[in-house]
Amino acid sequence: MIALPWLEQNWEAFETQLEAGRLAHALLVSGPLGTGKSALADAMAARLLCVEPGASGACGQCRSCQLRAGGAHPDSFRLAPEAGKTQISVDAVRALIERLSLTAGLSPRKVAVIDPADAMNINAANALLKNLEEPPGDTVLILVAQNVARLPVTIRSRCQAISVHPPSREQAVAWLAEAAGVDAAMAAEALEAARGSPLRGLEFISQSLLEPYQRLQQQLRAVLRRPELAAATAMELGAESDTDLVWYWLSCTAADAFKACLDAEAGEWQQDRAAIDTRALGALQHEADRYRALARTPVRQDLLLQDWLIKWAQLTA
């Protein structure tokens, strides 16, 4: 049984297909960031490897479950980008395929989780393709992806699709409040900062990131009204320990402002709606995404941020 309530339908469908012998040899679990895709894939893998499964999934007590929990299960495999890299290489996929060709030693089947599968480069995806068509022995491949469009159609068409949908706002707030032990107001604030992703919202609460988020929103409003603050604000934001998160929030804020300013009920952006150049907001969001990628290089963050904030300040010019 999966611990996240909005995934219960996915889990029940998986169990039904498994019990009926209709589960495909390749599964593609996809959905937005922070909605529990990886947790669902892990629960599926544990259930498939367990030698004494119960009505709620893997027993958690058998030798198979214990070995998997300790990372020493001979029939359990996981593939992800190597430390410091963003892509899964063809050599890593070939090594996985070679290991999957061995006979299962403990569990009824072999299970490999590729997470995130959309990190495979084109050569790696092509190397995996034959195994999706003819998986060796009793093998189940579980691919996890946020951006399914980055996977070749040949990969997608050979997998059983499992779509993870985010919970409703009410369900997410209720779950966050209980999971984090906070009131509904803080849970709602965290969900806003995480753009509807409950697991990321939980991370923001646990890491005390709500205050930096609110401060950034205030800084952006101040720069709109006083463009001369752009340079000083860039210095402050550039000093943050997680500039990747800063760029994520800048991108999301530009997107939110764009949607709100097109709406007659612009909410918190109502005051600025008439003055903002909405045509430039879409470009600013894309620019934030591009600079977010550059932020992983040695380039100076304060200069990137200053360039973006100057353009942000010009929205009301």
C-alpha cells in the first residue's frame, strides 16, 4: 500500500493487473514534480520482489525485503545519473542490461528502476529499446519520468503508462498539514511555494524555506516599484545557498504573474496588472529557465540575476 493518499488509485490498478497476470514488463510512471512518482515506483518494485507479499503490498519482513532495504538485493537494480552528471549514459544502460541477463537469484523476478528515465541520452534510450521489446527472463523495468516528451516515442510506446496526478488543493493542504505538523495556513503557503507539489512543499517546510520564498516575493515587488534596487537585490539573491531554487521561484513567479495579468480577477497582482507589460512576462519565464541551467556552471550568479532583475524592473516602464 502506498502511503500517499492521492496515489491509491494508481496502486490499486497496479495490484489488480499484477494479480491478474496482466502487468506489462515495462512500466512508465510519469507526473509532475513532487507528486510521489518515485515513491510509487519504489513501492511497486518492493511488491514485485517480495517473496511473501500481503494484501497491502510488500511484507517488509522477508529476506528479500530486508536485502532490498539495505541495497544488497541481487535482483533489484536502480539506474540514475552518476554523481555530478545530469544524464544517464549509454555505458550505464549497457551495464544494467548485462546484469539483467543473469537469472533471478532470490525473488520471483528481477526489477530495475530507472529514475529519472528522461535523463537518458538518445544513445542510452536506444540501447534500452531492445530490452523493452524482449526483456530477459522474468524482468520488470520501471521507468520514472517528469518530462515524458523527452523520451523517444519508441520507448513510450513499449511501456505501460501510469500517470500520477497531483492531489486537489484541499487534499494536498490537509496532507501537508498532517505530515509536517503545521496549521492549514502554513501548509497552504508551502503548497504555493512548491507550485502545487505536496512532497516539495513538505521539503520546504522541513528546510525552513518559506521565509526565503516570501522574502523573494517582496523583493520582486519592490524592484517593480523601484528599479534602482535591481543590483542590490541581485547581490542578495546571489548570496543564497541554493540559487537553483531561486531561479525556480523566479520562473514560477513570472508564469504566475503572466496568467494573473490575463485574468480579469488578477488576485494579488491586481494592483500591478494595468502597468505590467504582459508580453514580456513569458519571455522572462523562459529566460529564468535558461539562466537556471547556466546557474549550474561557474558563471557569476549575481550578474545573471542582475540582468534578469533589470528586465523584470522594465515590465512597468
